[in-house]
Amino acid sequence: MLISLAWKNVWRNKKRSLIIVLSIAFGLWGGLIAGAVMMGLGESMVNTAIDRDLAHIQIHQKGFLRDKEITKYIPDGLRVVEKAKKIA
């Protein structure tokens, strides 16, 4: 009974209700688009840094190129760099 009364009151002023529904939908759509753009920009920045901004040689932890997770780093990277300098 209470739900049917509320539903009738919502649609009593159809123009106002339609504006509110469209505003909510537009806000949700905007939030989703903004989130997707931010995720895309973040991935693009990581990929650009990996592909272009690093040195001529890249040394990765196993599985990094598959996932490109920034948490997969080499714990003692300076030791690896020193070994690479001795080889070159």
C-alpha cells in the first residue's frame, strides 16, 4: 500500500520526475566515463614509461611483461645494475 502510494506521488509531477531520473542517469554515466578515462590514462602512462622512457635495456621480474603490474619490481635492482655494468 505504501509503495503504491509513493509510486503515484513520484509520477504525479512527470516532468520533475523525468528530470531527476535523467539527472541521476547522466551523473552515473559521467562517473563511469571519468573512471574509465582515469584508468586508461594510468595504463597509458605505465606503458609509455616502460616502452619509451626507460633505457635501451630492460630487466624485468618474471611475469612482468604479461601483467605489467608495478608491484612486480626487482627487490635489489642496484645489484643487478652493477652486474650489468660489469658485463658491458
